[in-house]
Amino acid sequence: MTSSHSFRGLRRFAVLVSAAALLTACSSTPASGGTGPARGAGGTASVACAGSLIKLYEDTLGPAFERATGSSFAGPPCAGSLALASEILSGEISPGVFLSIGAKPIEKLFPAGRARFALAIASDPLVIAYSPKSRYYQQLNAIRTGEKPLGDLFGLLASAGFRLGRTDPTQDPQGFFFILMTKLAQTELHLPAGEAARALGITTSSPYGSSSQMLDESALPTDIAEGVVDAGSAFLSEAKQFGLDYITLPATLDFASPSQERLYSSVSLVIAGSAERGEVISLDAGLVSPTAGSRPAASDEAADRSFVAFLLSPAGRAILRRAGYSLTAPVLHLAPGVRSAARALPAEVLSLFRTLKGSIAPT
């Protein structure tokens, strides 16, 4: 996180509250039943969102939510999902909604009673984005177009002088999945022994590789565009949002195809002493319970619920589809002791969950 993001968030909050009040005063058209969130009473949805969502959230998703509901949106600066989970648990931030990459960051809030569910609503393929300012641009372009095989990419990444950017796997799921992708690429693409690990600087003593490659998730797309790095990890949605050139990965490597889930789970990485296995990369939403002694205004709680409902509405799903997400039927991950969707989800979210034929993840 950077102070510039914080100041931008404060300025944005002031402008959006005023805009929301105006929208609420001028509009009286209710949303049609079952197709989206109802118009709110001018509350503010406080959303903690993954860094890969920052541009979509600020430029498209948030404003569309405002127009649809009359509520505003604000929240802490976007950051890595795992880092956000830690900040919520420590009390550093207190959002009402947590929009994360994967269910696991939200599930970290379950034991403390800070969340009751994580709702997966789409998948987001992993890609390799690259800079037009890179001296390796022509070689990367040749791999993108198929003129050269994908296997050549990893030799290029491992070459002396190549600047690779990725995120910290202990703080951000994208960094975690990027390492798992290279592990699969080593075998699936029949790379020379150790080539994928060399590209990341991974050794026995450095299981996450070179720290110089690890950049802030919110800044990484801009660093790629401006040529600070030659190429870097990205989700397809990020590459599209920022207008980046990117190399598409096959289903065996992009962590976005449910049919390949068994293959994804064959690779793992130890995070905080636990071996975490690969899975489909999902976009997940959860409502965060307030800390003890803290209670937001009723209108703000209503706006939080409405934001999650908006993500499942036709308008919200259309935005996600255009942004590059692969829409899926919602999958609900329940906190221990919460035994049904009806007990976990607010009414407006439950209605859309059922309409979209959502399912409950096995425990």
C-alpha cells in the first residue's frame, strides 16, 4: 500500500458521498424484483478489494453500483488479499465488504467470527503481461502470436538481464499462483531441468525466489506498462483493464478451468508453515462483521449488502464479463457452524444466489 492511494481514497470518499446524496435525492425508480439490488438510502459501502481490482473497482464497478443503487462506495486502499485479511483481523481496517482473490483470504476471518461466508462469483485466468518498452518486446510478441513456442518464454524469463515482476506469495494470491504456474510449466511444457525455478530465483533456501522481483500488486500493472519491468504476472482482467499486451496461458497453466482442478491441486507451496495446494482462481466476496463495540450506520450496512448483491446482478455480471472474468454459477463457502445459504446470506443476495443456481462448497 502507498500513501498516494490513501490520499486518493480520502478525496474520493468526500466526492462520492456528495454524489451519492444527489443521486438518492433525484432518483425514485426501484430496481426490478430479483434482478439486482434495491436502491439504498444513501449509505456508503465500505469495500476492501484485492489490488488486481483497483482500476475496475474505481473506474467502472463502483460508479455503476452508485448509479444502480444510489449508495456510495469507499474503503481502504486496495492491496493483496492475504495482506487485507491480516489487516482486518488486526483491526487496522474495518470494511463491510471484502472482495478477494480466492476464498481463502476471507476464510481466514472465519475463526474470529469476522465473516460468515465467501462467495465465489467468477474465475480469472493468469496471464503474462509485458511492456512495449521492453528490449525483449519482439521476442515476447513472437511467443504471444505463436511464432515461437510457449516453452521459449521461460528460457527468456531466466535470461540474464530480464526484469520480471510479480507479487509476494505470502501477501497476495497472484504471487502464489504465479509460482505454482511455473511448477506446472516445468513438467507440462517439458522445460530443461530447473529452468522455471531459475526464472524466479527459487532455491532450497529461497522457496519464494528473488525478493527483487516482488512488487506491490496495485503498482505492478503500471510498472509493466512503463517498462520498469519487462514482463510480469497478471490476471486477464488486469491486463484488459490496463490495456497491456499479454501472453495467454493454456488451461493447464492458467488456473481458471474447473476441468483442470485435479492438475492444479497437484502442485503446492508452503505459506506460513502450511502446504497450500493450487485451485481455480476465483473472485470472491464476503461481508465482514464489525468489531466488538463498533457498529456502522444501518444505511451503510444496507449498502454493504447491496454491493454484494450488485456483483450477482445482471448489470454487475455484465461488467465482470467485459472486464475479462469467466462467469460461473456462484459457489458458497460457509463458515464452520453456519449450515445453510439462508443463514449466511442476506435476503437480496440469497435471492440472486438461487436464481443463478448457486451451490455450496463441500467442507
